[in-house]
Amino acid sequence: DAGITQSPRHKVTETGTPVTLRCHQTENHRYMYWYRQDPGHGLRLIHYSYGVKDTDKGEVSDGYSVSRSKTEDFLLTLESATSSQTSVYFCAISDPGGTGELFFGEGSRLTVL
Amino acid sequence: ELKVEQNPLFLSMQEGKNYTIYCNYSTTSDRLYWYRQDPGKSLESLFVLLSNGAVKQEGRLMASLDTKARLSTLHITAAVHDLSATYFCAVVSFSGTYKYIFGTGTRLKVLA
């Protein structure tokens, strides 16, 4: 199994509070992604990174920011959480130079009250 | 902008029957991936399709890719209960960097 760790795995927070989710990989893959999964929407791309300090927006980036200061870590921050950001968040990594297969973390379930 | 559509969204089928899930996408891509997700779990890679005409098989599942038609199929042969899960296709969009866009998923329920 690909070495991907997400933390925290579960979090309950209140509207307006900041939240940071962490994704850590041990595979040295260049690309890292944050997705959110909601019923009826499948997986939607929030932000992704193609190298240290290189990030770009995905389909649903409003209200989220990311940072990648090291190859192995990709942080997703909700500056001021809202109830619409209640979701399951998945981190994924890939090496497009190979098969380009995406490998997923176990997911982080976030509830915003 | 790349759009990926899957159908059906929900599929209930009897054990022993055959069925096909379809994945259509809107712009050129020659990389397509299929994933399986069990309830409450993460996504598990099933198939990697990297060229036109690619066909991969694993047990009762077979996936194919037609890049000219922008279509991939996931065929289920003689379904068994253990195949009950949600299946996603994902297509790569490349515009200088790689983005993976997912279909909405097909929830498969195999009835004994």
C-alpha cells in the first residue's frame, strides 16, 4: 500500500473556526491532491500541488487554501469553516511519469456545526 | 473544461447477471482509471487504461477504453454479492499539469 497518512481522521468543529487537514506521503511523489466527497457529487478536486510551493486550484477551491513546504506534506486549510464544508476529504498522490495511478489516503471526515 | 459522466448512477442487479457501466468524457485524454469504493472506506485502484483500445480484466470485471469515442466501459460478468460497491472512473486532464477528474460514481448493489 502507498504510504499516505491523513490527519485528523475525524473532526467536529464549529462554524467560523479555522481547520487544517494534513496529508503526509512517504512515496516521494511529485503530485498531491485534495478532493472532497459528497453524496451525489462523486469526488471533486479542491486544490492540487505539482511540486514544493507549486499549487493550483481545482473545481471547488473557494473557501480553501493549501500549502506545500515539503515534498511529503500537503496541508488543506479552511480559514473559516462553514456547514457547507462538512464532507469527507481525501488526499491522493500520483507519479504521472509512470502509470499516473492515483493512490488515496484513508480520508478525513469533517463535520462543521 | 473536462467533464466526466458515468451511467447508470445506481445499479441493482441479480447475482449471475451481466451488466456494463459507462464512463464518457468531454475532451481528449488517453489515460483513464477505474476505482472501487466500499462504504466508509477509501478508494481502491481497479484498472489503469493508458491507450486507445486498452482492455484489462480482473476476475469478473473487465475494463476497456476507446479514446476516439471518449468512452470507457466496465463490464461485470456473472455478478456476485462481493462486487457490491461504488465504482468511479477518473480521467486525466493535462494543461501543463495533471488533474484527475472523477465521474459521479455508480453504486452497484448485487442481490443474492
